[in-house]
Amino acid sequence: MLARSLSSRCAFSALALCFAALLFFDAPAARAQAGPADAPESCQFASEKRLDLDSSTLVGSGDPVLGNPEADLTLVEFFDPNCAHCARFHPVMKEVMRKYGDRAKLYMHPFPLWEYSLPQIQAMLLAGEQGKYYDMIDAQMQTLYRDGMSRARLGALADSLGMARAPFVQALREGRKAKAVLALHRQGRRAGVESTPTLAIGKRVVAPVSRTVGCIGQLIEEELAGRE
């Protein structure tokens, strides 16, 4: 059903790009992941789950970063803008970075689960060209819409962030960042990402039950202590 829906909406893109999207988004591994139901007895990383961050191009020197760009400890969060669990996790990570942003850096890496997330992630990348990548993420995470945000809503967000609306909407209509979004998904899959949200501290993935401010902070402290 998803593949058929994607096919009908891909007329603006090249055939090869649509075919790539069909392969990516019809994969059963891509899914949203529930957050912690209750406070965990102990804070922990996911057992035997690591991400292959070294052999991919997930994080580059020019990628937008939160926190201290010179920090040794790197956090990477994989998210989809239409994932409700990601939206609930977003303020958790904002608080984590408020506390640890001087000693760690965070990269938010889009990992689209649904084809209707493509325009929203394109909007993030377009905003990033004007230094507003994280502003666009924050704005999108405020409200989730069934089947994603329309170009009109994304244009209104661009307006609210001080971006020129007309060229922004035109770039969305043309799919100027579509290939880049599919590349982000491919990078995440190659690194071992299967669901969102996924948070890696270094190469180690935080267990879903430990995705709280307190536990993430404790795991960050443990990682930092191990590097001294």
C-alpha cells in the first residue's frame, strides 16, 4: 500500500529516484519506536547494539551541530518529523543539551520512515542553507499532522523563521533536496539504524527504557569518565 502511494506521488522526480524511494520506504525494518513507559531500574545502553558510525558519512565537519563543536563526545539522534515518539523525545534532548552542551555535541540526523516525511526533511535541509536547520526542526516538532505537513504549512514555517517563502516553496515543489533526503536514509540504514528515535552516545545506542534526561545524563557522564 505504501509503495503504491509513493508511486502516485513521485511524478515530480526522476524515475530512478522514485524507484530508490520505493526500495527504502517499503522496508519492514523502518518503524517508529516507543519511548520509556516507566522509570528504569538502571540506566543502560541497548544490549549488543552499536552503530557503525565510522564507515559511513553520517557526520561531517559542515553538518549543523548543537552543543560544543569541539567536544570529544558525539551524540547522534536519528528521527522522523512525523514520528510521535520522536516529538515526545525532542524536549528530552533539548534539556540534555542544555545540561551537557558544553561537553558534548549533538547531530540530529533525519531518518525518514514515511514518504510524506520527505518534503519536511527537505525543508530542514533548505533551512540549513540559511543557518536555520534546528529552528526548522523545532518548529516542525511543535505539531504533528496526519500524513505530514503540506507545502503551504512548510512555507508558513519558513516565513515565521524569516526565510523568503516563495523560493523556499519553489525548491520544495522541484524536490531540490529529494536526493539528499534519500541519501540520509541510506546512510542511516548502512549504519544499522532500524527505528526512530534512535540515540547513539559515541557508537553505543541508548536503550529505549533509558531515554530520559536523567539516564542519558548518567550515560554521558560514564562515557566522559571512560575517556579521561
